[in-house]
Amino acid sequence: MNTTERSAGTVRDRYAPSPPGLQHIGGVRTALFNYLFARSQKGKFILRLEDTDRTRFDERYVQNLYDTFDWLGFRWNEGPDTGGPSGPYIQSERFELYKKYALELIEKGRAYYCFCSAQRIEKIRQEREAAHSGESGYDRHCRGLDSAEAAGRAASGEAHTVRLKIPLGEVTRFHDKLLGDIEWKNDDVNPDPVLLKSDGFPTYHLANVVDDHLMGITHVMRAQEWIPSTPLHVIMYQSFGWEAPEFCHLPMVMGQDGKKLSKRHGATSIDEFRKQGYLSEALVNYIALLGASYEEGKELYTLEELARLFSLDKLNKAPAVFDYKKLEWYNGQYIRMKSDGELARLILPYALEAGLFGGNGPDAAQEKTFLASMPLIRERLVFPGEAPAKLAYLFTEPPVAPPEEFFPKKATLAETIALLEKGLPLVSEMALMNDEDAENHIKAFAEKAGVKLGDLMMPLRVAITGARVSPPLFGSLRLLGKERGAGRVEKALKALRKALPTELL
């Protein structure tokens, strides 16, 4: 088994999920910040799977982790799937290592064998509860056992755990790169926690500290909820005689109600964001800003720019608030950046699912229209899944809207019919023009006819697209062609005339 020595000036940080579930916003933010910091320092970013709790472990979650980061577009330098000098990178493959270091602490007098059964520990807990005692955790019953006697009992096969000997009456101090100097009374640390369980499995704390040391981790960046564990980890480093890494506890990510982001705030798993049509670039850009700043007045960054600009000095102490509206804005911005071809490829699965082309896929003519329609909707999209509904009028004949949908403000049915009749000859002409020429043409006509431009365009838009709000009218006409465009206006006129009272015909 290889180990990695810590070398001066070489940054090595890590993302170490369990993983007991799907990748979510908080975990991805932690991974992203570690990735950006390592890149900014020309260091190494490591993935380690902390799977010591086998009851919660599932290979599906591991696959989800790989799939998520493949989609997001950033990866680790070393990890279970890539290898590296500090492998294996899966804790369940390192169990003998943890046993070795637990025994080393016993030899140093910094840990001890404990023979207390789960039943005894539960009885102590119940007695304290009944007595309304403020005490909690293990009562250190086995701490004073003779070391030779304890070793003999363990060697004979008696069930036991290994517990860390917390120095009593002392204060543990550590420096956090974001929060500054932190002090923690040892009396408030979990009393003599288990390092090695009776089945030989390590606890999270032992495996975490041993692996961070052997993998040469120089910086531990994790959520602030881990602060209460840090004094224990520092005590363990001191017990081994190892140099502790730099700690940086990242600001929490909160919902807009001020509570920790969770499922009640909507989609928090990355899979859900992906299904809803969020782009990976938008998600990475937005998550990178949750608790960090980069350049004044700039909001859109590539991953490379984020890596170049990231700094621990620009992290915020205050919790970050997750704003779905802001994320939607980012999604829209990245959609606008797509070329016609990129956007068409992004939208195509949604178009097929919606049956936009009426069959299994577009024919040559539909494919051409679909690609040409991208400029019409690009500025109007927040999610790719919105596109099929906006484009349906190009591929199927929309039903004629109810008469009142055609009416410009304060116009009557008769006046609306008159406007459509005036506009009908223009439709075939504008279908052959670019946007500027078509706009000048209809403006000149409206001025000459003495009608408002908006009043003339509203019924034409409804007749041609089937809706009062639609993609640009002139571009729509070019894609439909003059025959289809004029035909829809004639069809609308026929329906509206039928709705006129008899005396007005």
C-alpha cells in the first residue's frame, strides 16, 4: 500500500462522501470548492469513498457520484476510478490499516481496550435519563483497566472495542482559515469515543484522520456542521504525533426561510436539477458563488476562470442563501450562449418526448425548421423543456383562438376583422423579408392606413401562431412560408366572420 508524504507547498485536498444517498447541492458545493482551491494552488484534488457504515452503503450511490461529476465537468486527480499513489481510495479496502493504527495508539497509552457491552452502555444511558443527569456519552468505565490485563483479555477473544483516551481537564485549540482561532474544552468533547468497533470496523473518526494523514491531505474544507468533530480529530492527530491539516469550515447553504437547505425547499439532489432542465454550466457557476466571491461586478464564469480566481480569503462567514430564481437566471444566460446547433441538440430530447414532430423523429424538412427556429426562442427560454410548447405552431396547425384573443386593446370584433383584412396582403410579402425590412414594411403600411402598429400586429400574431404571446412574428412567418402564413390568416378571418352578428355582415 502506497502512502503520500506531505511536502511543503503542495496543496492536497479531498472530497470524502459516504455516500449514503444521491449527490446534493451541499456536497457538490464542498467538492467544487475543494476542486477550485486545489486548481488555484496547482495542487491535487482527491476523491475518497468513506464507506465504513456498510448498512447505509449502496453501489447505486457510487455510480450516481461518478455520473454527477462527469455531467458537471470537473473531476479529481486521484480516486477509486482513477487510481493514484495513495490508494486504495475506498475505506472498506483499508480496514487492516485502521486496526494497525488503533493498536499503535494503545501502545502509546493514548487509547485503550473497552469490554463494555452495548447492554451496559444502554443501561447507563437510561439511568442518567431517569436521574435527569446532564452527563452523556461513555462513562470511561474501562479507562483505568491494567493495560496488560486488558491486552490479555482482548487476545483471548473477549469482545471489545478500542476507545480514544481524551486528555481530561485540557483545552484543544485549532485555527480555522475562515472562522479564526477556535477553542474547545476537552470536557465537552465526546467522552472517549470508539475508534475500532467490536466487529473490527473503524469508526468514521479513526478512518478519516488516518486516511487524511496517509494521503498527505494539507487542507480539510468541509461544511460548518463538522466543527464539533474537529477538536476530536485534532486530539487524534496529537495522539499520533502527526501534523494536522489546515481546517476551513465552509458557510452553510440555507433555504430562503433561513433553515438548512433540504428536500422541503424543493429539488436538492443534482439528479433532480438535471431532470428539470438545469444546465451543468449554470449549476456550477451558481454553486461556486454560494459563500464565495470572485471579481467585482462579474457574475458569469467558466470553470477555468473560477479555478484561477478562487481564494480562501474571499469566502464568506455568513450562511449562503440558495435562490432558485437566481439559478433560473443563470440557466437562461447559459442557454443564450448556446449556438443554434448546441441549443437544438439540448432541446431535441424534450421535443421528441412532447411529440413535436408527430412521429419518432423529425424528417429532413422538420429538422431544418427546428434548427432555424432556435434564434426565435433562445431569448425566451429558462429551461430547454419549455421549447416544444413555444414551437408547436411551426409543426402543427394551431386551432383558431377564441375571438376575444384577437382583439387589440379597446377594439371590437368588427374592427379586429378589418385589421386582419388590411394585414392579409402583407403576410405573403413579409414572409420573404428579413426582420428589418419586414418591420419597416408593416410600419409604413400602418402609418399610411392610419392604424396603430400594435393594433395591426396583434390579430396577425394570434392568427399565425395561435397565441397573443409567441416567438417573433417576422421570423415565424419566414419559417412557415407565405402560403401557410396567409392561409392561417384567412382561416382566422373565416372564423371571426362567423362570430359577427348577422346585422353586421
